Amino acid sequence: MPKPNTTLGSWRGYWATPLIGLAGGYLASLSGWPLPWIIGSLLAVIAVRCCGWQVSELPGGRKTGQWLVASAIGLHFTGEVLSELLNNLSVVIAGAVATLLLSLIGIALLRHSGVDRATAFFASMPGGASEMVNLAQRNDAQIARVAAAHSLRLLLVVLVIPPLFTWSLPPIAPPPPALVSWPWLAGLLPAGALLALLWGKLRQPNPWMLAPLSLCAIASVSFDLHLGLPPGVSQTGQWLIGCALGCHFDRGFFRSAPGFLARILLFTLLAMLGAGLLAIGLSWLTLQDPQSLMLGMMPGGITELSLTAEALHLSVALVTALQVLRLFLVMFLAEPIFRLWQRH
């Protein structure tokens, strides 16, 4: 009996995903929606999947999108920007620690509704979804619920934060486009991808975001590059990320454990509000830009919030630094803190 062509079968599952995302991103760009290529493609894929057509994620699509976006973000770092960050390191640390404490709201809400301790803890941590699922698995939490909590949190942040900031802030004239140097990019982009592969082999968090970002930032600061990517490259990365994120949702997702998802929704909204208030207070104490602090302290992903800062011409470096530091704090402290809680 001939074997089924699994390659053809899988191709049938994901060939339409990028096309659906492309149509959604294009329509969103025509409507003037903020971050149209990530939000438009995300909503288009979710809509199609909720209608019953279960398109799947393009293999490597999210990684490729993160690699392109992270390289663009890393090139925002210059000697002047790094000096400013180092001078305000205490602000970055305070902001990251303060937003980490907001996870107590989620833990309290979920525990009050009867969710077990491990699931409530890891579902509330503001870390990367894949990293938190791995930690949840090691500590006997309900993995499906932890994954659902982080997916819903990221969806809310992507849908709420960019429009809220874009429409509430006065328009700012964009800076002149950065210089594009093909010799430098021909070296940095492949090197970033190779470093991401190595980073992943070493089981480090978020390799396709942090590895190329770090490499480009180090090169930009060391050689005072002041470079950028060609027009359209960042939008391509956003489109790929939006398509990949949309494949996490369908009717079954929204129907599963509605009470649990409602509490995650409430927690995420309260965490956003708390992060905004903390950022205003920290800005008053340190005279830093409150909008950049707010974005950096929001309980979302590094990629999406750094892109928002870039689109609004805010401090991309400050937002990225706050998000990266919080991610590492969660990665290194979450499990020891949970086990300490278990013992006491």
C-alpha cells in the first residue's frame, strides 16, 4: 500500500496562511490601523480559523519574522543610546521588578477561583509563553491552561496597546530614514540567524528574538553604525509574526474553560492598568519619558511592544531593555520562587 504524501498534506494545511495574512495586513494598512501588518494578518487568520478553515502556521514563519524584526530593533542601539541606558540602569531595574510584581494579581485571581497553585503561578508570570510552558511542565501544572493564558495575554496586548498609544498620543514627525549598508547587513543578518540556532541549541529563552537583537546591538554600538534595514523588511517580519500568532486561536480555544479565560482577561487588563500607573509614578521620580516606560512595563512580548515604540518614534532601546530584563528575571527567578512557595 503506497504511503500517503505527508509533505503534500502538510502543505495543504499552511499554504493559504500567508496569503490570508497578507490580505488582512493590506486592508489594515489601507484603514490606517497601527502596526497594520501584524494586527491585520493576526485578525485575518483568527477570523478564517474561527469560520472553520483550520489553516496552520507556516513552518519557520514566526522565527523568520522575529529574526527580521529583532535585527531592526538591535540596529536602534547606538553609543549614545547605550550611554543613556547605563545612566538610567536603576530605572530599568525598578521598572522590570515592579511589573514582575503585578503577576501577584493574576495568582490571587486564579487561586481564588480554585485553580491549582502551579497553574496559577506560571499562567500569571510575564515571561515568554514557550518558556513558561516548559517550567509549568516541570512543576506539574496544567500545561494547556498555562499556554492558553499566555496566548490570550499576548493577543490582548497586540490588539489593545498599539491602537491605544497611537490614538492617544499627538502625531510625531518621523525621523529621517536610517542609512542602509548592504555589506554590513550581508554579514549581520546571516550571523544573527546562526547565533539564534546556537542560542536555541543551548536552550536559551526566545532565541530568534534575543540572539539577532544582541548581535546587531553590539555591532551597532561597537562600530557606531547608525544603520537600518531596507523599507519593507520590518513589515515582512510583522506579517509573518501576525500569521503565526493567529494560528493559536480558533473557536475551540475561546470555548475552552471560559471562566479561566475570563479571569486571564481581567488579570491582563488590570496588569496593563497597573503597569501604566507604575510607569507614571516612575516617570515622575526619574523624569524619564512616561510613554516609553509604559510600553516597557506592559505585560506583553518584546517583539510587539518594541515594534510599537518604533512606530511611535519612542525610545525603542528603553522599551527593549525593560522587556528583556524582565524576561531574564522571570526565567531565572520564577521556578526558585515557586518552589520556595511550595515549601512554605
